[in-house]
Amino acid sequence: MHWLVEPGFWSNPVVGTALVLGAVVAVVSGAVGVVVVVRGQSFAGHALTDVAMAGGAGASLVGAAPLVGFLLAGVLGGGSMEAAGTERVRDRDVATGVVLGAAAGLTALLLYFVSSSSSATGSTQSVLFGSVFTVSPSVVPLGVAVAAGTLAALFVVRRPLLLSSLNPELAAARGVRPRAIGLAFVVVLAASVALSALVIGAILSTALLVGPASAALRVARGLGGATLGAIAAGVAAVELGILASYDSFYWSSAHRSVPVSACVVGVILVEVALSALWSRARARRG
Amino acid sequence: MGCEPLPEDRREVVHVHRVEVALGGRTVLHDVDFRVGEGEFVGLIGTNGSGKTTLLRAILGLQATTAGEVIVAGRPGRRGGPVGYVPQRVAFDHDVPVRVADFVALGVDGTRLGLARRGRGVRERVEAVLASLELSALAGRRIGALSGGEQQRVLMAHALASRPRLLLLDEPLANLDLPRVHETIAVLDRVRRAEGVAVVLSAHEIGPLVPVMDRVIYIAQGGVACGTTEEVVRAEVLSALYGHHVDVLTVHGRVVVVEGEAGDPGAHPEVVVR
Ligand SMILES: Nc1ncnc2c1ncn2[C@@H]1O[C@H](COP(=O)(O)OP(=O)(O)O)[C@@H](O)[C@H]1O
Ligand SMILES: [Mg+2]
């Protein structure tokens, strides 16, 4: 096994924390991601990562945990995006784009201040690329609590959420309030994005949200199966990514490890490619 | 424009009472008044843009009225009432990952929040509705993978699943070929008798509906005329509704409604009966 798992992997407490936190985050991203893909809200998810990034940068500037900044900014940004947006797809897209642009500008400004203040060394790195190996153990309970709350909220609203995602008019006729449901979901989405930003960084967290979900949706038939598949694919990607990143330290004589985020996204790309091949093969079989 | 009272033996499920609707500053429906009785099959007939969709949405509480009121099952109409709805032109994307049976189940419990799993009662109801619409074979398929006609049938099952008192169908026949049109009407006729649900179906052609309809609501110029086919599809009634002369002709045993003066290049046969 030496060639596969480099020495110290299992005994290292930092790795243990990373594996647990990574798995928790992947479960949330998988479950939320399936709904994001079904609702066609990948773009909103991506905009939220930019908003979260601004929050994370702001948090580092004032010395708070990035997760807190990711969360606050995401919920506020997502809420205002949903409140400003209308049911017309094009207006919603424009509102999302405006928020995205503003957030990216703010992030750049805040990160500039962060990187020029000596007290916050490494913050820019962890906001952009995640901090699963350097996360302070005190953040883990908060992360797990946010994850549990997010999953519970998603589970409670799942049926009206699905109905209004499939057809808002049908849902409204039945007495569902699509705007209220949309707002609830965007908060769930913001929390999920914040969690994945913590692990693989804000830049790549859309990949963890959408990648495993879209792969699972290609393979599974129903929504339940797709959700389980997305969770499995996400957990596999994060855990394999952490392992690969750890191992990569030993790959070159220079001992420079590949960041976790890059490894995780690499695994996700492989999963997406495999699912595409699989569904093409199924289509050919008929 | 008024309407005949309900046949004596029917209890009322919906009363549209002197409803007016304005859209974008224009009055689209004006003084619309009619009732539909329990288990009735009613055709809502009018050309494109005559206000069929607007009227159905007003009954559902999706469209605000500027005057008048809608009473559904004795109570003011509101969203979430005992009304099933099949909107016009719903098409699910090819990759929508929801099974037919799950989508139909959302017709029963799609508004419910909570942690509870889907109960046996819901699953049994879904099976029964799928069977009565001849959809059992599709239960495990993804809705996105079905043809347009199949999707529409699934939407009917979804709308019926919650045992509504009234089923509103907006142009469900528009994209079907003639054999499918007759099949769909026959299935709906059977289901409304079995379930005791009133059906209001909008269409721009009256012909295929004549054998099953109890009454017709004809909609034009923002108003309605209603009654049996024989009462409504007559030159005087339709001319009054349109506000200009309309001919109702019988050609080879079929009734043809011709709008406009003779020799008018815009004149076109509009409605065909029998
Ligand atoms: N949102 C809207 N704003 C302004 N006018 C509208 C709107 N929606 C529909 N209309 C108009 O209302 C009339 C009735 O439309 P509709 O109920 O959709 O007719 P139908 O369903 O019979 O084809 C049409 O003239 C249409 O142009
Ligand atoms: Mg219409």
C-alpha cells in the first residue's frame, strides 16, 4: 500500500480532521447540487461563491474565521439576489450577473488589503483555495452544525421545492409560494457554498456543487438515486483529492504538494467524463 | 354576458360571478358569468387570444380579477383550492430526472413540508390514477424522456391525484393528432364519471368535444355565451357574442361557424361541429 498511501496519512490528526470535514461538506454539496442542476441555478451558485469569497476576505481582514464570512455574505447576497430577481429567467440572470460582478470587485479590493496587512499571512490562499489542512479544529463543530442544519432544511422543503422547480405555475396553483421556497433554497445554497469554500476554496467550490450532481443525474433515473449518487461521487472526490494532495508531497524531490482543491476538481472531472461516456453508451444500446 | 342556470340535478362546483379581468390596461374579460356543476364536462371554446387561459387562471386564483368574484366549492376561489390544473404547453426538458410516479405523487403531497416519508396511501392513489389514465406502463420512466402527448397525460394524472372537485385543462388537445384527440377525450370522460370531477377543457375547436360535452362556454370579445351545443352554436347567439354577423352552416352533416361578411377576405371557417 505504500505506493498508494504515503507514510503518516492515517496517523496524522490534521489529515483526520480534513477527511471528516471534507466528507461532511461533500454530502451537503451533493444533495444541494442535484437541486441546483434541476433548477438550472448553476450560475446563481457560482455568483454565490464570489459573494462568499468577498465575505471570507472581509472576515480575514477583521480576524474572524473565513467560514463565518463565507456564510454571512452568502446568505445576504443570495437573499438580495432572490428578492431582486423576478420569475423571468432573463431578469434573474441579470440580477445574478450584477451581484457576481460587484462581489468579484469587492473581493479583489478586500484581498488587496488582506495581503498588504502582515498579520493575516496565508489568508488570501485559504480564501481562494480552501484550508482543509489548516482549518482550526475549533471551526469543525461549526462546520458540522451548519451542514446538519442545511441538510435538514433541504429535506423539510424538498417536495414544494421540487414542484416549484419543475413548474412554478403548477406549484403556485396548488398554493405553494414559489418566491418563499426560492428564498429558502438560496439560503440553503449559500450555506452549502460556504462549506465547500472552506474545504476547496471559493474559486473551485462551484465544481464540487455541480460536478458530482451532474454526473449522478446522468446515471441515475430518479431524484433519490441521483442524490445518493451525487453524495457518493462528492465524498469520493474530496477524500481521494485529500489523499492525492497529501501524497503529492512525496512525488517530487522538491516536496511541493499539489493543493487539495486542484486534486478534488481533478477527480470530479474524471467522474463527469465517466458519466458522459456511460450515458452515451446507454444511448447507443437504446 | 350571462349564462343559463345549472341543470337542476347538479350541485355547483364553481361559480364565476360577473368577473372582469384587465391585463396591461386592457379589459380582457368583461362581466363573465357562469356556473359549472359537479361532474359536468364543459368545453371552453374560443380563438387564440380570446381569454381562455386568463379565465382559467382567474378561477385558480393565479390571475387577479378587477371586478366580480370566483366561488369554488362554496368558498371564495384561492390558490390551493380543490382544483386540478393542466397548464397550456408544459414541456419538461429531456433531462428532467423525475420518475412519472414521483411526479404524480407530488400532485398529492407536493405542497407538504416536513420530514415524513411518502405514505402508503399516497402511493396507492398514484397507482390508481396512473391506471385510470392508462399510464401504468410509464410509472418508472423519467418524465423528461416521454413524448409531448405522454407528458400531457402525466400532467393530467398529477392534477387528478389530489382528488380535485374541478379539473381545468388548458388546450390539452392542441398538439395531438386526431386519434389521440379522441382517445384523450374518451379517457377524460371516463375519469370524470369515475371520480365525479367536473372538467373544464379549453379548445379552439368544438368538434371532437361535442359527443361528451354537457355544455359549452363560448368565449369571444371578452364575454361568454354558454349552454348546450344546440343552444349556443347558432347564428343569433354567436353573432351577438362576436358583435358582428356570424354564420353557422351545416355542411355534410358538420356544423361550420364562419366569422365575417361574405366576400370578406379575412373570413375563415372557425369552428367545426360534428
Ligand atoms: N401579461 C399580459 N399583458 C397584457 N395582455 C395580455 C397578457 N397576457 C395575455 N394578454 C392578452 O389577453 C388576451 C387573452 O389572452 P389569453 O387568455 O392567453 O387567450 P387564449 O388563452 O384564449 O389564447 C390576449 O389578447 C392576450 O394578448
Ligand atoms: Mg391560452
